[in-house]
Amino acid sequence: MTADEALFYGSVACSAAFYVLTALVYVVQRPPVPPTLPAMSDVGPEAPAVANMLANAGKVTADAVPATLFDLAARKAVQIEETADRHYQVRVGAAPPGLTRYESRVMRLLTSRASGGVVPAGALTLGSANEARGWMRGFRGDVIADARSLGLSTPRWPAWVLTLEGLFVFGAFVLAAIAGNEDDKNLARWGVALAIALVTAWVSSYAFRDDTQMITPAGVQAAARWLSLRKYLHDDELFPTLPPTAVTVRDRYIGYGAALGVAAAAVRAIPMGAESDRRAWSSVGGRWRQVTVSYPTLWPPAYGYSPGDAAWLGIRLAGISGAALWGIWFILGRADISIASPDRALRDVAAGAILASAVLVVTAGAGLWLLLAAAVSLFGGATITGDAIRLRQYGGEDLTCYLAVDDGRADRVRAWKIRAALYDTLTEYETVTVTITPLLGYVRSVQHATAVTAPAPVAAKA
């Protein structure tokens, strides 16, 4: 083996070692499963934000923020007042002694938003999306630090693992770069090594972005206790409907209920921070529950297109791809080019033509599928009535509008693309009737409705 080959294999080995170590740590450091306890009303010494992390397998969710606010209200640091029907405001008092860093962070947010000592619920935002992410990153870090100081959690990715993973990525880059400079005759091979190193670096930046914690044995016992409280509160049919002002009666239970994901009405009444695009509270189906929302973009193809637009796109894809395929094979046949040719250059041309043909076959197939979907959509359709749980716009100047409707039949909802003219007539959480086409998911119309028509009940998750 030459020195250049050793550098090449060394670079690939570093990338491979990165993946092996990551997989091993991922398997070994799996979040432990707390023991199952019966439903109990007992609360523990941990604050709601820490209870939120323990009950969610070591991850601090957005519900920990309003949970902290409700807990501060139960401890008389702030007051939550109802100014009108389902309209609330927070009256900020003096910060009591002994607050944790994340509780102080929430108090500072309230003070910065207050005017005359009062903050309307609608003003309790964390600013722009970037500001909200930064604030939540600091909040989660404070909660994690508190849990670690209590001996309830440890980092899922130990420092020595992160250091070793970084050395593997660095080694993959350096060895590939040196080998490429030493041997100009095998640039393709070194390009492969460099590409593998780039993918490894991307995976590294993505894999270690998550700040999920490993729960310690003491934390597992505490998590089991909080999950038993979640069962207890979940079994109380009235609890999810209680407003935030119920802290005067239910005391700290509202804060813990918010942290554990069962104080639906209270959390939705005071949505602190940027409301999640992909998680929404819904009461359709008879009980409050959280619904996951997805926003299709690249797949399925032409999702949200009208039948006419889909048909025109299908004609172009199928027509252009078919013409290109015919042209490639016509030229190959006339020039007598094949992968069996004795000339290496001709063999390379033939291989490239086969690869291009494979791509063109896929695009032609997509075009034919769009033509079929457009034809079916002309004559079919479905009507769905439910609550508009999410209205979102994405993009720059050319905005894409989405509407997600929950009819109570599933805990996962796929948002539809809708026209801007329809989007401007809707408000979130109103009841609507939507007419959509099959396959393409094109929204023909959206009508305001008064109630959901006989939804299938969905069992709420504990």
C-alpha cells in the first residue's frame, strides 16, 4: 500500500469510526423507561419546568415556559386576571427571593413587557423567531443546569465523546486534503473521501444539536412520580378546561398540569413565546389533546396544485423527458456507442447516457402520474369539517399559505396549501368546512361552519 492510499483509507476510516462511535453511544445512552405507578395526586419538590423535562424523557418542551408562569402565579409573584371573557392579563409583582435562574428569566420577560405593571396575554411573546429561539435556548439551559445540580440528569453526549467525534471529523478532512495534494492522478478517489468527510461533518453538526438529557436513577424515580400525577390530572375531565385564573383555586396544580401537557385551556389562553407550527391544542373529538401538523413541500409532487396546473406540469415533464430519452437513444444507436465499446471514452459516454436515461424515466413517470392525478381530481372531492388549528405562511415575496384542519379523527394532520384569497378570510381555531380534491390535495373552497359534524372520538394520550 502506498502512502497516498494509506491517507485515503485513513480518511475513510476516520469517518467510519465517527459513525460507529455515534451509533454505540446512541444505543447505550437510550433514555431509561420510568416504572409505572398508579395515578396519584402527590407533587414532588421539583419545579414544574424540571418536572416537564423528566416527564418528557429528558427534553425540555415549550410547555415549561407557561408552566413556570402559572407556578409563579400560584406563589403570588404575579397575578393572572381575566379582563373580559377569555381575555387575560398578568399583573407583575415584586420578585420573591430564592427564584431559580429560569424563573428569574421569566420574571424579567414579564417586567420588560409590562406597562403600568400589567402585561396583556397577547403581549407575552419572545419576539422574532430568532429571538424566541435564543430565549428558549437560554431557558432550556437554565432548566438543565438546575436538574443536573439536583442529580436528576446528565448530558446524553459526554464531553469525551464529543471531543473524540470532533477529532474523527477533523482527521477525515485533513487526511483527505493531504492525499489530494499528494496525488493528482486519483482526484476522483480523493473527491469521494472529501465528500464523505463533508457528509460526516454535516451529520456531526445535526446529531449533537439536540440537548436531550440522560435521566439518572434518581431522576427516573422522580419521572415515575410525575407521570403518575399526569395520569391523575388526565383522569380529571374538568382539569384540561380550567382557565389560567384557576391557579387561585388549584394552586400549583395548574403549573404542573401545564408542564405535564394536561392543562390545555390554560396553556392556550396564555401562549408564551412563538406558538409551535407543528404542535397544536385541539378540543375536537370531545377532549383536549395535542395534534401534530405537517407541511408537505417537495413530496407529494404538485401537492396543492389545481387540476389544470398539475396537468400542464405533467405534460411538460412527460413531454420533455420523453423527447430527451428518444434523442439520447437515437444518437447512441446512430453513433454505435455502448458500454461494450473497446474505447474507454465511448464506454464512459454510454454509462453517462444510461444514468441520464434513468433520471428521465423517473421524471417522465412523475409527469404521467400528475396527468392521472389531474384527471381524477376533476371528478372527485371530499368535504371535511373541523377546527382550523393552524394558519401559516412561508416563503419570501411569493408566500405559500397553509391551512390545517382537525376533524377529531387522527392525532396527525397534514396541512393543505390554500390560495391567499382564502387565507385572508380565515382565523385560527374557527370551525370551517373544506372541500378538497383527491391525490393533489387542492382546496376548492373553505366555508365557515358552526360546529364539527359528528367527529370520530380520539382517545386522549396519557
